[in-house]
Amino acid sequence: MKFARLRRASLGGALAVALVLSSAACGGSDSEKSANGLEKTNLNVGVMPIIEGAAVQIAITKGYFKAEGLTVNLRQIAGGAAAIPQLKSGQLDISQGGHVGWLLAADSGTLKPKIIAEASSMTKNLNAILVAKDSKISSPKDLVGKKIATNAKHDQIALLVRAALAPYGVQIDEDKDFQVIPFPNQEAALKENKVDAVVVPEPFVTQIQQNIGARLLTDFSTGATEDIPITGYAASDEFVKENPKTVAAFQRAIVKAQADAADRAVLQEVVPKYTKLPPTVISVVALNNFPTSTSASRIQRVADVMKQFGYLKNDVDVNSMVLQNG
């Protein structure tokens, strides 16, 4: 599929994302008694500069946090793994992160996380495996023994790759088959035949197809990973127990914002404020789902896939670590 030149140019220049940290100047200080009976009114929330985190920005922009009596101060994080020690120390009250990371923390005992809201789930072409346009690889089963570029090993995307390829009889050895290459550099690696395939999320899925004519071999929207939860908001179990009304207020605001995020026009307005992705890019890339409820049974699907591929050593009690709502 070919897009207009303007879209192609905008997409090519929009890959380095930088969070513009913003905060909602609302609610009183924690020393003041909240009119809503909140235990804590000022929250430090960890966020990543990605489309999946749009709900927090929407809740600030539209005043949903303010209506709940909350002041939300955003703190940029590289990912859920970086948030875990900050949640444990109290530097962060709540953070966005991948469900794989929350489950790994619970499994290892590094943190006792409580997932309080889902942020995103899988959709068609949100993440995909691409091959060069002239590659002899025509099916996922042809990836046996091939060099596959991904941004990291033993992480969420690596797990999705293994789950997506297993039905084709492809058993991935992450240490042998994966070549660690940052997402922005994978296009060049594929073009120069340094790897046989690349695994990327949007907007790279669209960009690489446009720029070098790469072919989409498969995505992760079917089978075990169909609509699978990807990211969510979590706090420490201790924080949730000590601040139940505050957490409930955060959940209500996020649910409203998640519903708004389903409108691409809303994302085109909000996302450019905290990333370098312009509206023209947001208008063409595949978007994740924005769940408006939080379900232990859905998160259990993530744990089941992790267990299948040896990511979890123990049987994690998902029901106890998910604060369901909606």
C-alpha cells in the first residue's frame, strides 16, 4: 500500500520519540484533607512516550484526573523494568509497563505489583515480522534457523515472536536466532541482508514497508496472541492497600480516557504533545486496542504464554495481582 509523500516523509522523520512531561495542576497537597476522601492526591506516574500511553495524557488534557481530585505528575521511563525499583522505593506511585514485566517481577519476588488498569492489547499489524521484498522466505515456517532482528532477548516482543511462530513448527532459540538491533536500525539491517527478518512494532511496520518494500510475513493478532494484553498501569501491592480510594479515582479517570483513545482523531490531537509523531503518522499506522476494563482472565493469558515458553519459574497467582474493574 502506498501513501502520500507527505505521510511517508512525516513517518520517516518521526521515529525518535521524546516525552514532553506534563502535569495536571489540580487537587490539593497531600497534607490537605481531600474533599473526595482520597488518601493521596498528588501522584507520580511513570509513562513511556508511546501511543499506548495516550490515556494518561488524555485524562490530563480533558480534566478527568482533576475531576477526581488528583494531581498527576508524569515521569518518563524507558520501560516497565525501569519502573520496578522506583515503585518499590516510592519514587513512583503508579507506572505504565508491559504485563510481561509485571509478571516477571511477581515471579522473581522483585516487586509485588498490582495491575490496576489495562492500557493496550494486540491488534492486526501492530507488531509484525518483515522480510526483504526479494527474500525467498515465503512463510513463517521458513524462519527455521534464520537470523531474526529484535530489540532485545527474553522480553515481551521476543515472547510474542515465539508464540506466533510455534504453530508453524518454528522453535526459537533466543540466544542463537535473535540478533539484538534497536528498532530504528532494523530497516538498514534488513536492506543490507545482515538479517533474514526483522520484528518491529508500529510505526516501524509501516515505515519499513514504505521505504524498502519489505513484505509482512506475519503479525501477532491470531492464535495465542490474538487481542492479548500488552501494557497496563501498576502500583505496588502496598500502595494499593494504603490508598484504595486514590487508586479507584485513578482507575475511573483512566477508563474514561481509554474510551476516548479509541477515536483516532483524539489520538492525532494528543499524541504529538508527548512524542514526535505528527498527526499524519497517527492517521496511517495500526493502533492498539484501548481496553476500558481490567480483567484477571485476560492477564492470565499472558502468564500462560510465558509459562509455555519458560519465562516463568513459578505459577503466578494472577487473580491476586490484578485489581479488576469495569
